[in-house]
Amino acid sequence: MAKQLLGEILIEKGRVTSEQLKLALKNQKKFGGKIGGHLVKLKVITEKELCEILSRTLQVAMIDVTTIPTDYVKKEILFYIPAKLARLQRAVPLAIKHLKKKDRLVVATSDPTNYKFFDDLVSQTSLPVLAMISPDSDIDWFIQKYYPGGEPVAKNYVSVIQYKGEKPSPYIQSLSGIFEDSFFTEATKRFRKKNENEE
């Protein structure tokens, strides 16, 4: 199956028109950032809709990073995607999970079609990437809360993918599925040492 870009998926699903996509691409070229973020700013689609469409189409689970207990977020894992890169690529590392006989780096991202970034991440870390979808606003919240130098986060912040009064989406990954039995391996130490030596 060919790798689909975000714009292609949304047009195929009838959620954006080619004209709306062209405008978002124009804004992206002018201001930078991700195409999904510009579509949301143009009020063409909501963050929640965007996450749901991507999750169903790509069969990638969503995750609410705002509900992760603070003590689950380890600085050793954050090292895999530094703050500057996390902001640029809209992706944050969550854990190393042993799955199907391999250690995998679990990453929350607002753009699971950012294929080049994930390929580069695999090459850099020597770990396969397990991507999960999170709203862009949640990615910002996570970066501000957990990375050094981040701004204070809103105390009552609630993710747009929390389904209050609704039946929870079957596409939202439970936290236990990610953090139970997740661990930090010798690969983490080797990766950190390698990067410190290159600095």
C-alpha cells in the first residue's frame, strides 16, 4: 500500500477541497509548520476530526498524552527527540515498548504521514517507531510540560480527543497498553552516549 500524504487522505475522504488544500499549502510555504495545523487554523477541519480521520484511515491508534502520569515520562526517553526537533516535527517520544520480539520507540505525533522524519528517526536510533496520533495542541502541551525550559501549562487543560459524555473512541489507545512492561534498554544508554560524543 502506497504511503498517502495528509492532503491526499483528506481530499479522498471528502473533508477538504483542492482549493482549501492549496490555500493551506500556500500558508505553510509562507509561515512554515505542518499542513494539518494550517487546515485547522483556516477552520476547514477540527483537530478532533483530523485525528479521527487519520486514525481510521491509517489504522493508527490515538493517544491522549495529557492523561499520562507525570512519573511515566522519563528524561531518558525525551532525549530521543530533542525539544527543538519535537516542536519542528510535531512529535514526542513516550516509551520504549518490547513488541513482537523487538524494542520499539513509541512516539506521539499530530502527523503520522511525516514519513521522512520517522525514517530518519529509525536510522538515528536503530529502533523501529510505533507512531500514535495526538492532537497538535496536545503535542504543544506535552513539550511545554516535560521538556526543559518549557512554559507553564494550563492547570485545567483538557485534550480535544477526550470524549466527555460520549462513548470513547475505539481508536484511542489505553495507557496501560503502552506503559505496562515498557522499559529502558541498553540501546538508550548507547544512543545517548553516541550523541554526547558527537556534540
